[in-house]
Amino acid sequence: PDSDLLKQIIPDGWARKKLNLNDVERDLSCLSACRKLKDDLNSLENIQIEILKLLLTPSDVLQHPPSSKFLFITKFRLFLKENLSDSPVK
């Protein structure tokens, strides 16, 4: 969310106050930790995407009866279609 939305959700968290050097140092430290966490989460998300790509590759489609992997793919794609309107899965 952008700053305006956050101000609406948490108005008391956006009070203007005079900052001293300790506050600035604490805020910079927090921002640095947030950036590192964001980068780490992006890496984790990319790994999860690659795992899902492997899982969603239908290498055993012609098997009879259908494999558990194929059943998972079918159910998961249906779940994505129903729950993610902007999903690239068609």
C-alpha cells in the first residue's frame, strides 16, 4: 500500500514529531533491515515459483489411472483460476 492508504489505516502512526539523532539512526537501521528482509523474501519467492513450475509440468499426463502429480496439477490450476483473477494460468 502507498503512504496515503497507510495514513488512512493507521492515522496515529503518522503523527509528525521532532526527530532526534537516535530516532533517525533507529529508523535507518529499521529501513536497512526491511530492505534486507524484502530481498530475502524475493529470493524465497523466486525459489517457490521454480518449485511450482517443476510441479506443474505435466510429464505423466497419459498415465492411466492419473498420477497423483497430475491430479495435483489439475486441482491447483482450478484453484488458481478461481482465486487469482490476474493469474497467468488460463
